[in-house]
Amino acid sequence: MHKRFIQNILFIILASSSAVAQNIEPMKAEPSKLASKFLLTDIASTGNSVVAVGERGHILVSNDGETWQQANVPVNVLLTSISFKNEQVGFATGHDATLIKTVDGGLNWSLVHYEPKLDKPFLSIIANKTNIMAVGAYGLFMSSSDGGDEWNIEFQDELLLEGDKEYLDELKEYEPDLYLTERQFMLPHFNDITLISGEYFLAGEAGFLATSVDGQNWQRIETDYFGSYFSVIGNGNKLYLAGLRGNLFESNDAGLSWQNINTAEPATINSGYETSEFSFFFANSGNLFYRINNGEMQHHVFDDGKAILSGLVFDNQLILATEAGIKKLDVSELSSK
């Protein structure tokens, strides 16, 4: 998961506090009775429960979607994305290149990686049984191929534009110090990474989209849109790409061609979520776009106008992570419209 709304917050914080953060250890998240009302950025299911992450290192766990327990978290940074590889083991990412891990379904977390000096946030993470990949600003990419025990920070040079690659190759030969500096900012922001029908997809700024079968060798996919993508979801050959100002595209041939979907509102789409019946797209200004069985795009607006960052269906409830905390909507209400 891993959104324009959050990026704006992240880079304001980075610009104002990174010099201080480099010289301190992370501070633990403080308990708060109002944690479920604060900014939440992503939500995931363990199978038996749901876990949401957000600002100040807040992580909330619920077995029913009604009552929420705040987790023990070793950082108080803005968390941006969460993914579970099974019912017990999961990972979350955030500001200051933060990566944390749980082995008890989200109640307690330990620090895996924390590097404020990078001045780059992680924005999305995907975890399965063996491969785990966390991605973020300016091509930040960290992976584990053993389930999360050992990690490597990688530079995906095959994703460079040809002109940028030639420039870096020349610097590497003649000015190696400058090469390392320039390389840090040559790749686009990686906003979302996901696994769809056995294939990894990576979406980012400036129309960036790439795919990989193993998570190591990547190939760009050309699209006709040059704004930022914040989410890619799908199943089989059916894919959706969502981004700035309500731009939403679908492909029925695994990304070979794309068609624009009219969302009727120019609200930036932060993420998406699919079930066997629904395709949901969560957007700014309280906008929820959805399709039922690939039908016409429909639209629901929350009166408070708060950004919706993520969501999922749990016990027939659409549970949303929003700018104003947890919100819920009965799925049957949408089906009956």
C-alpha cells in the first residue's frame, strides 16, 4: 500500500525534521485513547483480525471491527503501509525508512530497519511466505527472500530511463563519488507494490509502472498517462491503475492496453481493494468509488470530506482507514444502491 495525501505530509515532515532525526534513536509510540480517531493510512487482514497503521506509530488491532486495541510499537513515526505473510507474521513501513515486524498478529512489534539519514520514507510493502519487498521515495527498495530474517537495500537500475542510465554509467566510471550522490534521486517514487496472480506490480510517479515474476528482475510497462499512480490492483488479466485527480484506468490484457474509467470526481485515488464481487477505490475528500461485478462505476461520499487512504471487507463490513481514523460501511448498503 503504500498515496499522494500521505506523501504531502511525509515530505513536509522530512524537510523540517530530518537533521534532528539523524541523531536520535526512535521513540516508542505513546498509548492514546483517541488512536482510532487519528490519521490512519493502511489496513490489512490477518484472516482472523484486522490491523490498521497510521500517524505517531499508531497500530490498532481488532477481532470484530468494532473494538480496537492499540499495539506496542517501537517507533512513533508516521506509518504508511502494512502487510501480513500469515496470521501471525506481518510487516509495516513508514517515515525515516522505518520497517517493523510482528510475530503475534500485530499486538507487539520489533524494529527491523530505521535510517533517518536516508531522508526517504517507505510507502508500500508486500509480504508473502518467502519474498517481502518494501518500496518508497526516489526508488527506495528493500527486500528479503527468506521470510524477513535477512534484508538487502537494492537499486533497480533496469528501471532507469535510458538517458539517466547512460548518465549514471558515465559518472560511475569518471566520478564515482558523484555517481553515488546522483543515484539516490534518479528513480521515481515507488508508491505501491503488490502481487497479482503470481506477478509483482510496482506503480509510481510520472506514469511509472513495472512488473516482475520474481521480484528481482523488473520491466517497465508503458502507459499513456504521465501523472502519478498510487495504486495497482487486479486479478488475472484484469488490472486497475489509480492515481491523481481521479484518474483510473483498467486493462483486460494484463497491462498491454489501458482504458480510462470516468470517476465523475477529480479526487486523487489513494488505494484500491478487490473482492470477488466488488472493486473499491479510496479517494480524497471522502470519496469512495466502486464497481459491482465489473458494472458501472458508482460513487459514495462521506459527509465529513476526510480523505480515505485504504480499506478492506471484514465480516461484511467495509472498514476504512481515513484521515479521521476508522470508519465503517455495511457492504449490503452498497449492493442495494
